[in-house]
Amino acid sequence: MVSTRISRRSERSECCDKEYRAISTFYRKNEQIRISPVRLINEREEQVGIVPTAEALRQAREAGLDLVEVASSARPPVCRIMDYGKWMYQQQKKEDKSRSNSKAGQLKELKIKTVRIGDHDLEIKINHAREFLKEGNKVQFTLQFKGREMAHTELGRAIFARIKQELVDVSKVERDAKMEGRRMTLVLQPEHKSGKSASAPAANKVPGLRASAPMTAGAGLNISQPAQAAAG
């Protein structure tokens, strides 16, 4: 009877090793534990005390469970009698949750290479920003000014005004448009809004911008007529 339980336990452990091999921490178990003695915690989570490893392994076998080294750096190392598969499943869930939390809250940067960006290209970047914000990330827009564009920073502010309007339902401004050398940056942070206030104003209400026309020097963003983009 004991040999049957040991066989089933071994098969279960080998299966679990393959299934949970993605877990970052390696835990020795059963015959892999070569240090003796160990500090033993039984299957009822009771402190048994310091015992020879062979004795700890015997108790685990009698219970039809595994002996797992849960604190290898302790002296003597701490071992627990447990259902290895169930415990590794719980550990994996904890790590998955930790990874998920670490991914959220990052700062994502979207670069705009010129104030002459086309309307379609800008919409793509706004859609990317919306996804990042929904995932709980902050978004930084970085607009690069080239050559004579530096004389017309108001065009960049008009672009950022449109971005803020289109993302008003999922974000709020953490740091408004700011010049840094030849770059202008805008940082948005996630904020869920509901009701009528969630509806973003139409993009063509932003002075100097027309959603239906590409953002080129000749349509909506005319560098030769900066006053139109900055009006209001």
C-alpha cells in the first residue's frame, strides 16, 4: 500500500515539475533534498522540530505527500510536508498576479516625429494610447520639432489639445505640454470616467485642427499662418 502511494506521488510530482517549470524559484523535493537535518513542518502546518532528512521523508511518504524544501537558505533548511502539485499551483498564481501588477502602471512613450503628422497616423497613436491607459499605464507623447517648426510651437500645442480631447474619457493630464529642447512632451495618466462627461468633444472643435483633413502645412496646420492654429 505504501509503495503504491509513493509511486502515485512520484508520478504526480514529475507531472507538476513539467507543468510549473515556468515558476522562477526552484524548490527541491523528496530525494533531491540532500542536507540533513532539516527543520520540519508537517502537513497540518505544525512545527515538528529538527529531524534527520530521512525521517522527514519517511513521514511524508506515510502521509502520501511530498517533502518540499521551502527555505533553503535557513540553517537548517526548512522543509514542509505538503501536496506539491497544489502548492506549486498556488505559487504560480501568486507569480502571475505579481507579473500582472508589475506590468500595469508603467510609462509608455509614443513619439510624434513632426508637427506635420497626418491625421490617420495621429489617430493610430491615439488608439495605442487608449489601450495603454485602459491597461493602467501612463502615456507620454513626445513631439519632435524639425528645422523651422521650432518657430511654431503652437502647432504642437494644438496637436496635444486634440489628443487630450480624444482621450478625455480614459485619462487626465499629469503633466501638460512642456518644451524640452526641440521636443514637446505631454503626460497622461489613466482615469476611468462614466456618464455624459465621458464623451470626448469632437476633434474638429480644437482650434486649427480638422479631423477630416490631414495635418500638413497646407491643411489645418499651416506653418506660414501660425495665428490660425493658436487662435482662441
